[in-house]
Amino acid sequence: MTVSKTAAADQAKASRPTRKGHGDGATEGTALQLGELSELLGYSLKRAQLKVFEDFLRCVAPLQLTPAQFSVLLLLEKNPGRNQTEIAGTLGILRPNFVAMLDGLESRDLCTRVRSTNDRRSHILVLTDKGRAVLARAKKLVAAKHEARLNALLGPANRAALLAMLAKIAREF
Amino acid sequence: MTVSKTAAADQAKASRPTRKGHGDGATEGTALQLGELSELLGYSLKRAQLKVFEDFLRCVAPLQLTPAQFSVLLLLEKNPGRNQTEIAGTLGILRPNFVAMLDGLESRDLCTRVRSTNDRRSHILVLTDKGRAVLARAKKLVAAKHEARLNALLGPANRAALLAMLAKIAREF
DNA sequence: TATTGTTATACTCTATAACTATA
DNA sequence: TATAGTTATAGAGTATAACAATA
């Protein structure tokens, strides 16, 4: 069965009139208890990820790059001559969803699709000079502001240990 | 300026015919280099978070609970007599988005909205007996399967250190 | 027949404005 | 006037099916 009507009514009555101070409950404006939530790794993982992405966006705001776009540019620089399927697959982006993303980067002249001469079905992705320049500036912002802030919070050793464990989870879990 | 047409053509010609083996490029079917991406904390954070949530869903699949739903039930159990705004706010869920989520939980008889007698605007959220039972089973599955697997991968000490760092980022970053 | 890029589409998350009923 | 819950809506992000061009 569900909670009894009388029990529900008791619960409702036990509540306090929120923050206004003219109440009688014991939990007057008190912060909630996370309880076992604070032991759930996935919960902190998600909250931390949101914070880190937020900060990334702030730090690299002058260049108008999202984490996903930055990762694409990084990958293009490190892996010239690759096609859409290869780049998208490496980043865990589905090919259909990669199309609009590339349209955005290409319309800003950060990269170009070049039809491969070997296989005319595939588009080789090429960083433009502007793309290379924006990427270089982005790297500096990320290193000087974003990663530096994480380093300040955790310390270099902890930051490295954290990165190693996250990479392990991403790889082996 | 952008990449020159000739440079782009060179790039396209330099590519290999993907995996089929009848190509001449050096990167024949080679895995891509992540490069500086593997040093970007946010990148591993995101990939790890996706893996952990995937595993959570698998482990708790018999109960049909998402991580977000599980976190709501945990919070209701630990904080009786709270209203929607308080629960949603603690979890970082916007009040409008919390409505449909509660509709789902309430339609499955896992919790109920009870109009507060102190402030008739607010709905006190109450775990039903069924909600309590499902939560208890979910906790067991999470502990025995999900968190146990993470423990096996990282070891208890590392897992604790990881959780502490993620919580610190979520709190202070 | 299989693969690359693409379109269309749908479903989830997230975000904002505005309404209602209460205070 | 302000707050709690709600509706409507819009935008990301993600997922699948299917098509044209090419292999």
C-alpha cells in the first residue's frame, strides 16, 4: 500500500512555513541533508562535470568555443587527414550529430571539409589557418585560466591523480 | 586567410582509403591520437561520467530508476517534510523541470505530493511505502553491483580519494 | 552489398517567461 | 508584492532510420 492518508497529513503538518521565520518546525530554513547521496560517486561526478564545463565556457568565452568544439579542433590538429567518421567516432559523437557541429565550425572558417581523392565518399577534415590560430589562443586560455584554477584548487599531484582515475574509468569501466 | 586550396588538396591526397588495406597512407586503420585531449580534465570527466551513469542504469534496471530519480528518492527519505522547491533546488533541478519528474514518480506510486497545512501553496513530498521499498532495493543493487564495480576497478582508497576530489570541485570550484 | 555523409525525426535535458493560487 | 507550483516553449544533446553517392 501507499502512505496512509493520516500519515501523509501528519507529514504535511510537520513541515515548517519555509524561510519566513514565523514557523515552528525544527528544520527552519535548514539546508537539506544529502545523506547517502554524498557517497554516490556518480552524483559528485555529474555535479563536478557541470562545474568544470561551466568554468571552461567562461574561460574560453572570448573565443566562443564549447568543450566539444575545442576537442574537435584539438583532434584535427593532432590527426590531419582524417574523415568525419573517424573524428566523430573518437569523440563519441554520432555521425549524424557531427554534421551540424561541423557546419558550425566550417561556417566560422575554423575547419573545412575536403573531398578525399582516394575515396570520394569521405570528407577529410582540415584545420584552417584561422582554426589553428583560434585553437592556439584557446589552448592558452584553457591552460592559464581553466586548468590553472583546477590546479590551484586540488594541487598538481591531486589533479594528476584525479585525471588518471577518470581516464581509467572512461577506458576500463 | 584560410587553408589554401592547394594545401587542402595535398591534405586530401595524403589521406588513406580508411580500413580496407588497399591504401598507401601511414595512418592505415590506426587509432587516432588524443594528444592534449588526454590532459584536459573536463574531457575525461565527461567520458567517465557517461560510463558511470550507463553502469548505474544497467545495475538498477530491474527497478527502472534513473540516477536523477534515485537521488530524489534518497533525498526524500533523508529529508521528510520538504517541498518541491527545496528538493529540486538541492539537486540543481529547475522547478519547472521537476514537475514532470515528480509526475512520473507519483504515477508509479513512489512518492506523493501533500498540500502543506502551514502554507497551502507548497507541496510536501512524501515517500510512499512502495517508494521506500523500491529505494531499499535500489540501494542494495547500487552497493552490491555499481559501487562494488567501481571499488574493484580503483580500490577502496583511490575510490575515496576520487570522491573527495569530485565533491570538492562540485562544492568549491 | 557496404560505407560516408546526410536528412529527418524523436526523445531527453535544460532554460526562461508567464500564469494561478496562495501568502 | 512575493512565493510555490505549474504550463508552455525553446534550445541543446543524443539516438535511430533511411537516402544518395560512392566503393
